[in-house]
Amino acid sequence: MIQTKLIPRTAEAHEPPMLIKNMLAQSLRYEPQREIVYRDLFRMNYVTFNQRVRQLANVLTGLGVQPGDTVAMFDWDSHRYLECFFAVTSMGAVLHTVNIRLSPAQILYTVNHAQDKVILIHDDFLPILTAIKDQITTVDKYVLISDKVYVDLNAIGEVPAGFSGEYEALLKGTSAEYEFPDFDENTWATTFYTTGTTGNPKGVYFSHRQLFMHTMGLASYVCGYQAVPFSAMTDVYMPITPMFHVHAWGFPFLATMLSAKQVYAGRYDPELVLKLLLQEGVTFSHCVPTILNMLVNSPAAQKFKAQLSKWKVIIGGSALTKGLAKGALDLGIQVYQGYGMSETAPIMSLTYLNDLERDLPIDDQIEFRTRAGRIAPFIEMRLMNDDGTFAPHDGHALGEIVARGPWLTQGYYEDPERGADLWKGGWLHTGDVASITPDNWVLISDRTKDVIKTGGEWVSSLDMEDALSQLEGVAESAVVGLPDERWGERPHALIVQKPGYELTADGIKTELQTKVDRGDLHKWYVPDRILFVSEIPKTSVGKIDKKRIRSEMKEQILGAVNA
Amino acid sequence: MIQTKLIPRTAEAHEPPMLIKNMLAQSLRYEPQREIVYRDLFRMNYVTFNQRVRQLANVLTGLGVQPGDTVAMFDWDSHRYLECFFAVTSMGAVLHTVNIRLSPAQILYTVNHAQDKVILIHDDFLPILTAIKDQITTVDKYVLISDKVYVDLNAIGEVPAGFSGEYEALLKGTSAEYEFPDFDENTWATTFYTTGTTGNPKGVYFSHRQLFMHTMGLASYVCGYQAVPFSAMTDVYMPITPMFHVHAWGFPFLATMLSAKQVYAGRYDPELVLKLLLQEGVTFSHCVPTILNMLVNSPAAQKFKAQLSKWKVIIGGSALTKGLAKGALDLGIQVYQGYGMSETAPIMSLTYLNDLERDLPIDDQIEFRTRAGRIAPFIEMRLMNDDGTFAPHDGHALGEIVARGPWLTQGYYEDPERGADLWKGGWLHTGDVASITPDNWVLISDRTKDVIKTGGEWVSSLDMEDALSQLEGVAESAVVGLPDERWGERPHALIVQKPGYELTADGIKTELQTKVDRGDLHKWYVPDRILFVSEIPKTSVGKIDKKRIRSEMKEQILGAVNA
């Protein structure tokens, strides 16, 4: 940073910090009559929402929550979660959005590690709480959340022992007067725990400034550039990714700031999701490919084409395949793709079809729409080589995606070693290998730990598996790098054959060589050894376990009889 | 500010400051092929623009400009001005956008007061420079700007003695490699001088953070809420207010960040403005009422209705009358109104027709479109009473508009006394009297110095003049407050009669009393004394000189023979 002349300030002059409460204030300013809907159970306008956010702040204050304390939320996507996004943070407290997909032991670890003081918990998660409650060290107050209260106001007569009350009952009769204070914009606002393949969950965290800037970046991208066109005036927003996972990609902050109509679906029930989509006129969502796939292939889809053709969906989490993109586009669903991580709040890139691409025939657009998007506003992205130099953005050269920007976690909570690794060299390391085109499309190839470094070149194990999958008789494949004296590493493949085939390593290599001869494949991509197996080792969530293959199957692979 | 827990930061973690260069970087990211047009003389795409901005930074560095130095610009609206907006500020230097409407003596004062180091000056302003050059104390380099170079490359063979060269000639052949550095976001970016009725011009100034935030606020308002719908994809932007005047309302920063097509008209020549509007397909502008009036009443208007009906225009500077609004709307021109000051960067409010108002018949919309707009995103506005308390936002109670927000000047440069007055009590005092409706419409009534404070009530002198103007035989009127023992102040009126009329004070008061009886006028609005005059004292720019009336005509008014 160079030295410059700063603006002088008159003693009484005021310049506000950028806080989440500034976005909340906007939600009341122009369209207070627009609605926030929860399932088929509850709806309110922004006036009521603002009152409830303040009531919640008063309830939490009554429970002893002070600035700097952490409040943990166990809930599905709901209006209550949205209320926590604004109330907890604007009090100066920290919202821990509990990752309910972790094992109970891991959840226990995160609750203790984050030093949660108060837990708000949906009754669906009480069994988990029961299993771990004895070992929770810092929580002294519990609030029950239950959907039953929206059906029958008397349903929640009793709450479990040790609970301070039920959410709606506590809000009721509590004052809606609460003036959210000013404080430093670098104040800690939210915490979320993510897992790697090893070690304890890692806590990422974001400040008010970071979440404000993430919202501004999103607003610029989807409203300004109209990358995925979002109009507060006509769009109806419904997330179909969990709010605990980096704030449902930050869209609830944007939708609330712009006082757009919002719909929250609670625990995902495919029938209810579809019903809400149709009845509430949802036009803007984000989800993982699995959910889109369910919808596209449901017999109901053709029937509801009129509404589906107004639906814009951003896919994230896993890659959007060309087949699914085509299926969705054929129904009129506008599909887009985003890329980010828990560490990045999360948006780092998002589909943006520019003036030259926007009017291409739909089939030609699929190539663009299945990419990981174009680099988002204010995010700087580079491709880092092993030696810390940067690879060119030519659409071919591979490197690890490293990033800078206004909304990246500044470390892992109380984990200085992994935090230092994350930020090694002053860039956030994503662990993803990609190329970037000169016009800023991000083309993700692999995870860094799986990419194969051979003779100075990076070979994407995913690209190689894709090539193998296209060969006749190959049911499944896995490509890993193993150490090689001459080249550093060399690729090797495991292949599961389809029933009735009798493939040979030589046959496969010959076919691959044809691709090399045609110029479709670099010659260093051809695996050294091919091992036929009956199944490929997978992780608990069904991903190919390349780490185990490299460690446990090394000798077997290198001993495979190949020509 | 309360104490909270700030986010911890890993040693190498990076979070960027919010700088103008971040907006510049965006201009290249998605639509580099879009164009910036200057009159019928020059056009370029954003690739060239970015190169020229860096060339300019190199030229200025060569002229000795260092971070913290001030560079002064004397030019009409141009692509060169836009280049200065980004190049000078992103170097860490300060851009003084010279107020060329001041007198030469005042311009001299501002150049010396701002301690300008380098002056870039359009040849239209050389006569002014010649008049003051001997007395300029801090400038050591001059750069000539001339439009002739776009017509004939050899036209600028010679530049005046003491000049370092001509703008285009200096850029040509200069490297387009320049890495804009990181620095504190509170770095001084721009300075502009504004005048009051007394004293020297006052220097307002804005930081990188403030201009970044102003752009985010505008983007939220015109792209997010679609208050005045702006689409980078389809809109073509042409300012028709000067760029020296608080950055042409900040829209050039927004348009550049979003890489929208932009058109700059140079010195305003009505024919050329219309030609550009038609030929370049301009759809988004802002101007003072006079310019809109000229266009609406030009015989050409009906002929070009097709293009004019795509034109969105924000009016500022003076109030948009209902008549002009109607004339414009009848041509299909979408008119809006904005409110702000040099001190506020400037946007504080802007027309926003919400869901309940947007589809009203055009005639019913006129009432809304001629208001000063709705409070802009992130701006806090209050109505301050004389005793420092706040008046309610009920659409009736009057108070002085005071504001807070992320982009307000933090004082007047080296003028601590007037800076302290501006920020008295921690709110920026606008000197404008208004009411605010519960749904955030700003209704401006008067300037504080002209409002009449009688018996605890504030009477708008403008409203009173409006009432008088509607009476038969009244050609012109001026209403001022004079001290009164019982009521503090009381209103008094000067009236110029239309030829052929013989009005009397009693007659006028009787007519006003009828309005009072009907409930159209508060009884304390009726002036104590009415003085018939042959003309009303005006300032040099044609405004009623109420200060002079109060000081020089006091005895005459109080001595007027009234019943």
C-alpha cells in the first residue's frame, strides 16, 4: 500500500460503517407491502418482518446475548433463519449457521469450538441435540423452533426441559422497538463450519463489511450487468440450497435489501417445493444439480411448463452436465452456473452471457452455461503454478485457482496452521484446478490434490476420466497420479467394465492413441498402467476416493500387467 | 459505536480496499467491445479506454504528478474527463474538477486554494487562463486540450508557451502499461468548489470509498430497485449536466463500471445534443429543466418521437414543473427527478414509483414525478427543527433536511468554521426545508434562510409565492419574513402587478382569507403587509434576492400602508 493523502474530517462529520442493518433498513423503504412466505404455513410483509427482527433481538437480549456472543441456529430454510441473519448480526452478536449435515460428533465439535451461548433449534434436530447435549460446554439457553405452532397455536404447550421457550411464543408480546447500534464494520457477523477430507471441521467467518460487499457484488452482477437477470419488481426468490451453507449463497441478503418477494421452503419436500414454485410464482432459485434433475425428470414438469419457463435457476455444488442443462432449457428453464466455496461467502463466478453470446441458439449456449461462470465483480482470480508463478488466462493453461476479493474468509477460526495454508502467498487457495479464458470464463478441471503433474504439465484426472468414459465397454473409471522418477508423476487408470465386455489395457491404449493422433488428446494424458477392477473405492458421500486409491492400491496398480 | 468482536485475520490474508480502480477493472471484464463516443469526433471501445487511462497515468507521472498531488481539469463533458476520473484518482492523486461557471477571480481562488500542480485545459478556456495565469501560485505544468486534433491530426502543431503539450499528442506513443497501486480507501479522490451567497467558494471533497459507495448506491437504486430503470445491456448513457459538477451526478462511474455504451457531448450545442441522442440511440440522461424544456418545445421533437419515447431523463438543479413534466411525458419521455447538492456527491433522493404508483395513468404520475424523489439507498434523512429535535415524517411537518450517508463530504477544505456549521450536531445540514411522507417521498419547500418562522410554525416562502401567483393580476411576487415581537417573524409580500390592474393590499388579503376559510391555506400564511413594487430585486443569476429584500427594504415594507 502506497502513502496517499486521506480526506480530512470535521470533528462532528459522520460517515457510516457498512453494516447488515443498512440492508435491513432498505427492506422497508420502498415496497414494505411485498411478502415473505414460509411453506404453506405462514406469510408476512416487510413491515411485519422488520418488527419480528426487532422482537427477536429483544428476546435474545432477554436471554443474555451480548455483542460478541455467538448464537447457533439449527433450522431448515425459513423466515426464522432470515430473521436471525439480520437480528443476531445487527445486535453485534455472531450467528453460527450450524452445518446440520455433519455427524453429531462433528456438530458437537463445532458448537463447542464456536463457543455458542444460545441455541435455536428446530424440533427435527432434537434427537441430535439429545445425543450431544451432555457434552456441550458453553451453551446456557435453548430456544425451540417448531412448525406446529403455525398450524395450531396451542400445539406448543410444553417445551423440552431446560428450554427457555418456543420461538413464536417468545416473540409474541415482546417489544418491536430495538435500535440496532453502530459498530465497526469489521465486526464478526457469521460463522460456518466446513469439512475437508481430514481433520476437524474448519470454521470460516465473515464480517458485516464482507457480507455488505458480497451483496453489492451480487447486486452489480445480477441487477446491473444482468448476468442472471434479477428484478426486485418482478422476480420471486426461493432458495433451494440450505441457508446454513454460507447464507444460501448470499441471495437472501440481496432479496431482502431489495424487498423482493421471497419464499422459504423449509425441509425440502419435492412436492411442496413444486407447489410453492407454482402457487407463489417463483422465478429465481439456486440449487444443486440433483434437485434440478428431479424436477426436470418429474412427469409433472411438462404440465407446468408455463411457470417453469419463467424460472431462472443457478446451479452450484456440483457441475451442471450438458444433458441436464439441455433438459432444463428444453422446458424453458433458464439454467446458469455459479462457483464458490464456503471460504468465499461464496460467489466467485457466475454465468454471464455477454452481448456476443446471449442470442446464440439455445443448443450453442449449453457450452457456456455448463461452465463455472465468469469471474464475479470485484473478485480477482489467478491461476497459480506449483512454483507460485501465474499461468496465462488463455483457456488452456491449467493452474490452481487463487483469489482475492472483498468477501473472503480471513482464516479458519482458531486454526492458524490451516488458515496460513489457505492464504499462502497472500492469495486464497481454492484447491481447484482450472483454466481461464481471455474473456474471463472459468473452466474447472480438477481438485489440486487430484491433478497429475507430469513432465511440467498438469493433467486433469477428471478430463481423463471423461475421455475413458466415452470408450465402448467402460462403465466407470478413476485416474490417479503416482510418483515417477523421470516425469515426477504419471497417470494410471482403474476401469470397471460393463457386463459382457472383455477389454484389455492394450486395446484401451490403442483407442486413446487414436485420439492422440487426431489431436484430441495430449500424448502425456495416456495412462501408463490400466488396472481392471470390479469396483472403484468411494468416500462416504459417494465421491471417488483418490486418496485411498493412491495410498492403498499403489502397488497393485504398478504391478498391473500391461504391454 | 459499541464494542464488538472483530474478525481475526491470518497474517497473509488479503481484503482489498474499495478503490476507483476496482470499478475501472470491471469495465473490461464482460463487454469490452462496447463504445464510448465523443461528439461526432471520436469513438473507442473499453479496451482502448483502459489503455488510454493508463497512458494518461504515465503522461501525468512524467509531468511529475505524485500521490497526493492535485490535477485540475478545465473541460466540457468528454471522454478525456472520463479518463481523468479514473487515471488521476487511481494514481493516488486528486482530481480538481474546476467549476468553470465561476468568475475568473473565483476560479483563480480555487486553483490556488486547491494547490493544483498540473492543469489540463480545453482551448475554449484559454482566455480565462490568460487573465489569471500570473497569479496562479502552485501550478507548474499545463496540458492543452483541443477538439481540433480529432479533425486534423496536424492541427495542433504548436501549444501555448509554457505548456507541456497537447493531450492526444502526449498520450500517443506513451506506454499503456501502468499498474494502479493499492492504498487506503479513504484516500482523497476528487475536489470541487461550490459557492454560497457570501464568501469564497467552498471546496467539497470525496474519497475513493465514498465514490465507490455512491456507485453502489446508484447501482442498487437504478438497477436493483429499478427506480429509474438502467440496464447496461440496452441503455445508452449521455450526461447533459457538467462532469465538473460532482462527477455528473456520479453516473459516469456507474456506466463505466457496467461497461454501458456512453456518449459525451462536449460543449452543449442543442443541435448536436439532439443529433447524438438520435444517432447514438441515447436512452438515459440527466439535465436541468431548461435543457429538457428546449427539447420538448423544439419543433423537431414531434418528428423524433420514436427515439424520444425511449429516453429516460432525470431532472435536477431546479424543480421540474408539472407543465414541463406533462410536456415531456406526452412525447413519451420518461421524466424523473433527483435531489442532491455538491456536498452530497450528489444523490440523496430520486424518483421511485413503487408497486402502488407505477401503473397509475400518466397524468396521475405527474404529482409523484415532480417531487424531489424518494430517499436514496443508504442515505438517512431527517427533518431538523430549530431546537435540534426532529419533525415527524408525516408529509406535512416542515424541517431542515439533514442527512447522513456513505458519500457526504466530511467538511470544506481548509475552512473549519463553515465545515463545522455543515456538520453541526453530527448531521449534514442541507439548508433546504422540506417535509417527508411516511413512504419516503421528499417534498422540498424552501431554503432554510428564506423560510419564515412564525409562532412556532414554519411557513414556506415558495408556497406563499405560489399562492399569490395564482391571484388575478399578480405578475410576480416575493415573500420574506421580518422580525416580529409577538410571533418571532411574520411574512410580508412584494407584488408586481400586471399592466392594467389596480390591486390593493386589502383586496389581496381578502382573496387569501377566502382560501383560509376554505381550508386551502393556513391563516398564519397571510402576509402582514403587502408592498406593490415595479420590480423585485434579483441576484446576478436571476433568483429573487431575499437577503437584499430583508436588509434593504425592511423599513419600506413595514411602512407600507395596509389596512
